[in-house]
Amino acid sequence: MNATSPFHLSGHQPSRRAMHRELAVNELPIRNLAPLPPTRLTRGQIPPTNRWYSGLVFGSPHPVFPMPLSYMQTGQGFVFGVPRVTTSRHTISGPAVTDIDVNVGATSYRVSSSDLASITIDMLNASGRVLGKVVLAEGVPYVSYTAEIAHDVVMSESFSWRFENCATATVEGRAYGLVTTGAFAARTVRLAAGQFVSFIGFPHEPAPGRTVEETITRLATHAAYPVQRTEVTASVHDTHVATAVRYIARENGPVAVVRMPHHGPTTDDVLGHYSTVSGTTTLTSAKNFTWVTPRPREASAHPLTSVPAADVDELITLITADINEPPRAPTDTYYAGKALYAQANLVTLAERFQVVGAAEYRTQVEANLVRWLHPDGAQRYDHRFFAYDDQWKGVIGVDASFGADEFNDHHVHYGYFIHAAATLAHHHRDLVPVMAPVINALIADIAHHKTSAVVPLLRAVDVYKGHSWASGTAPFDEGNNQQSVCEALNAWNALAARATVTDDQELFDLATWLLALETQSAATYWLNIDRDDPVRRGYKHPIVPLVWGAKHDYATWFNGEPSGLLGTMLLPMPTPVAHVAADADRIAENLDDVLGYYQDFDTEHGDYLLMYQALAGQEQAGHALETVRALPEDRIDDGNSRSWLFAWVAAHTNVN
């Protein structure tokens, strides 16, 4: 498919196909599996699961980390600050701080509006009247509060008006600023309706060639125009994708935005630098914040034609053994999705090499998948069907696992189903209409890109940070998190494959853009971190298995084996992993980190680690292939198969 013109990600009129996906959600049966926790939202809003700010909305409030600040709600207002980053052998941590406590006289709050990079929070008094509104925007180093009615704002620290346009305070070595249109008096600002106060967290370092005083006054000039909302546009080109976040400020004023490492270098006006858990960042003046990301190969088939002729007979023997095993059919969406992913890949292999029994195996796999894809599954089955939860506003599988009923990991789970459907339909297009209703609903749940009343806008995607978040409600003091970054890649790659078999250019562009963003961030923050960044000095590993809003951690949720630290990030080794992997030396270093000197692959996720090793070049792929031949059966993951593993590695022994 060809590149197209820029597309908007907001409240624009949905396309015909996007409307079909939304209608498919409405056609599902309704089920409520998990109770919706208390939410702090204005009426009519969709619960914002999988967001950087989800911890503010559900249950007991937790800190959030919009970069570069931390922010927490209190009983009377909020506290914020610039986190103090510490680095140890296994963790880079920047927990929430309580440097500036702001009391606005509130007794409760609610999120009244949101978009892809900002939220607005209403502060309410005891009678439920809105006192004022806080706006938090990702990348913006100031918190702005605008009064709806006249009242006082009281700060925990005394600010002094040392500069012409800004009052400042220092807390444990951190400098903060205050800009207001209200009446200022050290620790109090009196606001009339419509007046505002902006609280600034200043950079750790000024821009080169600028003094601290220049940095303070220039940033204060920006904070004098509070951000009100954001808009996102994107475009897909032959070699790259482009992303633009437009920060819309009061009176169309200037905006200061932090540029994170994955955003790349900038020609914008530099205002300073922050040390964050994600690395050293650059503060720029750029209300139209743009960056370019390399475009990876998407929806590519496994390089089956590259399997050396000398290995084909052995591969056919392995395929024959695999397809003679009855296809597994788990009942929950995670393990069922992985099984179908593996089985669809086996169908591809069996048909490509014309293995006896391929047609019969396809029939079994299609039956397993289509059983999941009946819109009226609730009337047909007790489990293995999808429904719509009208409280959480999304699609759920009736047998939940890993918190999927609370909307954890939906992009991870559903990517497997979408991949299987696209793979099976690639040479059998008559399957497309059979599977379309529920597959469309799954796509809408994880990647609807227009405003809707039934599903959120890009549920799990953090556009500014360039990656997904896994937790539905994020009930953690470290913010949201994600570990299975390549399962996220698999989801967006699956969307591209689906778009190809349905000739859907709009979905293809969306998938390509999402895949490019996630690939770049996966390399930058998970697999190929910059160990020369001063923030990471003292961290003793080349990978970060678990990325949080406030912490980068050498740990996983589920796996105690060292190999799981890398394997959990890599599985299921979708094609775009090739664009995340660095050079042979870095691949070897990452493997050494989890396997040790002896390179023993007889461990959990050893299959995926061997596939990763094969990306290091023909020689390393040859070594990996010998190890594959001896790998015990119990080391092959349920999202993989021995024949797929062999084919992947063998193909890379023959790639120039």
C-alpha cells in the first residue's frame, strides 16, 4: 500500500470503515465481568483505561507522571514537583515528590476532559461547585490552574518575586516558579474568575550559553500562557512517519515542551535539560511539537523463501510432526490468542511447503478461530467468545486472564487474534467477511482513532511517549507500566496485516504509524538503552525489562528466571523485532546479560532468545540453528512451535 496524506486523531468525522468497526462493537452481547471501580469523571466520559493518568481516575488516587513533573491529588488540591532521579544496579527511579503543595480549598475532583496528550481536572468544593481547573499536558513543565469563581490559592512554600515576570522558591535544591494574573502575596494567590496561576518546575541545567536567570525568565514567559488542550496529527511516508502534537495555549501563546530521547534531535529553541528516568531530556520552545520516526517493515511474511534448500527436508519433518498434534484451544483470551497465533503460523509453513495434512490442519485451526468470532457467541457458548462491557466501554473475553476484565493488556491479547485472522485470510479471502464483525470490534477496542461513545480513542497508546501502557487502572505509585513491548509491536503489525487483506488504506496508515512509534520507543527504552546517558550511570544492564512512569526496572511481573527478563520483552518475536534489534555486538551483550558466559539456552524463553540471536548475522544464526535442534520440547513457548522456530532461524542463516 502507498503512503497517504496526514490523518487526524481526534473528533473528526469517522470514515465508513471506522464506523463499521464501531458498529461491530455495538453488535456484541453485553457482559460485565469486573465491577467498575469508583471513577472521578464528568458524566458521559469513557473510563480512561491504560493511560498515563489512569491512576488519578480509578479507586484511590495515585501519582501520575506527565513528564517532567510528578503530580498527585490531595484532599484540598494537589502537590507536584520535579522527581529526583536515583540510579542503582537494577533500577532507575524517580518517584513522585511533594515539593509544592497547593491548597485551593477543594474537597473532591474529577477529570472533566482529556485528549491524547493532556487532561483537565475540575476542583470541586463541598457543594460540588467547580472552584477551578487544572490542566496537565505531557511534556509541559508547568501546572496551570484557572479559577472558575473567586477564591484563594495557598502554597506550602513561600515564593519571592525575584524576577520581573516570575516568583520563585527552592525546595531541597529544586527551583520552582510561579506566574499569575491574580493577586500574589508570598504563599497566597487570590484569583478572580478567569484568572490563573502557573507553577513551574525549572530544568536541572540551563541551555548551553544561557544563565540560570535567563532560563527562569524565558520559561516563565511560556508559563504565562497556560496550555488548554492538544491535538495530534500524523502522516506516513515511504521511509518514515511524522507525528505532530499541537499544544493549544491561552491567547495562542508559546509553549515549552520536553523532548525525550526517542523524539530525536531538534532544531527548536532549547530552554534547558531535565534528568528523568527515561534519560536526559531537552526542554524546547515548540507549541507545534513534531518528530520523525523511521518506518519499519510492517505486515511482512516470515522469510520462508530464504530457508536453505539443505534444511527444507528437516523442516518438513518438523512441520509434519507439529500439524499432527491436535490444535490447542484454551478458553481465555491470552493463551487462546497465543495458540491461534502459533497455529496460523504453522498453517503458513505447512501450505508453503505443501506438507501432507496441511488442508486438514487449516480446517481445524479455522474452526478454533471462527468459534471465537461469532457475534452471538453468548447464545452459542459458555466461554470462548467476546462481549461488550458497557460500564468499562470495551470488548472483553468472557474468560479473563491477567486482569483483562479490568482492561489490562487488551492490545497484547487481541493482537494475537488479529494476526491469526489476517494470516489465515491471506490466501483465503472468503474468510474475511466471516471473521469481520468480531475482528472489527477487537480493532476498535485497541486502536479506534476517532472519537466514539462506545470505545476510547487509541486505548493503550501514549502518543507523546511513543509506546503503549499495559495496566487498565494503573493502581500504582509508580504510574502505569509495560513489559511485553514486542507483544505491543505484534498488535500493530497485526493491524497492518489485517489492513492488507481487507485493502483498508486508512487502517494500514494507522497501523504503520503505531508500529513505527512503538518500535522506536522499544529500542530506546527497553532493548537498546543509551548506557552513556549520565542518568543511567550505575545501572548495570543493557536492557530495561519493565518500564514505568516513575521507574525503569530490571524485573518482570511474572518470570523469576533471568532469561525471562529478555524473553518476556521479545515474545512472540514478530517481524518488526528486526527493527528493534541493534548490531550483533549489542544482541550478544543483551543475551550475555541474561544467560551468562556459557550462553545456555536450555531455559525459559530459550526459543525466543535463539530467534533473537539469529538476528545477529548468518554466523550467529548458524550457531543458533544447531542449538535449536537440541532444544528440549518444554523450552518452546505456547506462542511458538518447533517448526516455526526452526524456519525462522534457518532463514536467517541465508539472509544477506
